[in-house]
Amino acid sequence: MELKVMTYNIHHGKGMDKQIDLTRIAEVIQRSDVDIVGLNEVDKHFSKRSHYQDQVYELAKKLNMYHGYGPAISLKSKNSYEQRQYGNALLSRYPIIQTKTHYFNFIPWLTESRSLLDAAIQINKKFVQIDVTHLSLNPILHQMQTNFIMNQCKKYTRPLIIMGDCNMKPGSRGWNKINSHFQDVWNAAGNGEGYTYSSNRPRYRLDYIFTSPDLYIINTELVTVKPMASDHFPLKTTLRFETN
């Protein structure tokens, strides 16, 4: 069967027009007709900037998909029992069986917290492991985070997908480390530079999907509908997945 996968940094729903609009984000995902979506910069009751919404819950409701969440930042709320959180999320047409958040608190005082959302999805009788992350701009932390992800991935023998805003360039140290074991879907089946940032002036390829070698990459494309919805373009790939 075919499996359509997308990674999308939604900038907490804030578009290039400075407006918060989750309906617009949902329309991008819906028109992409994907099965699994990894999301970065997702707020959960975080602040006024996103109207204190649980953004992945709202998107899952609009799209009729399963959802999972992995915070990178968790803060106490003065006015509510809910924690104020910011991080990565996952939407899926298939059941999400298990999720775990790994915090990248290697040097907590140095820069913004980051994390890895590690999830198992069941497709028919088989499982696919999905890792969603947003890596640091700091080169020391980036290397630590990449090393952690690669060590984590060694635990799995099932098909595996790593995706997110990786804040790196093709050919960089981090890219080489991941690409030595996994397939960069854009390199395998993309056409052109694959720039995902920024959506109003694309100059950088920051968003990636990597797959284990047992997933066959059919095609890869940028999703450019509603470019005002976020400061990143989503990246979409179609994979062939053996369910027998």
C-alpha cells in the first residue's frame, strides 16, 4: 500500500499575514490528502498568542484524525489547571498506539528546549515508528540532539520515519549522520532545491523527512497551497509500505 507523509512547521498557526488561523492550516493538510503529519511549533494552552488553544486537538477534530503531542516546553499556568505547552505533534489516519516524549535537556540554560516525539502507528497488523522533532540552531546542541536520535533509532527493527524542522543544510554534519542510515526523501525523489523556508521567499531547506531503507520512496514534493498559512512550506512524500 501507499503511505502519504508530511512534515509541517505551523508557527503556532501564525501566518505570514500575522494572523492566527488554524482553519487555514487544516485546509493545507486536508488538500494534501496525507495519512500522517508531523507538526512543529504547536501550542497547547500556551498563551494569548494562540488564544490558549490546544492546537493539535483542534486540528485533529477538524481533520478527523488521531493525534499525539510531545511538548518541548511545559510551564505552570496561573489561571488554569492546564499546563502551558509548546512542542511537536502528530496527526494520523491510523491509530497511534504509543507515544513518548524525549526531552533534549542537555544544556538547559543555554537555549530554547527541544524534544523528540516518538510514536508507534498501527497500519493493518504492522507498526511504523514515527519520530517528530525540531532541532536546535545551536551547533553543539544540534550535534547532541542528532546523536540522541540516531541512538534511539537503533532500538527499532520496524519501518521508521524521522521528520521535522531540522535546522540544517544538506551535506552538513547532522545531515550526513542521519543520511548514512536513512533515506532523505527529497534527495531520492524531489525535483529542484526543495526550499521550505521562508514561504514568502524560499531560500533554505530546513524541513526533512528521512525513512528507513525498507520504505520505498515513490515521490516527494513541496506543498505550496496557501503559502500565507505559515512561514514554512510543508514537505510531502509518498511511500510504498509492505503490510504483509
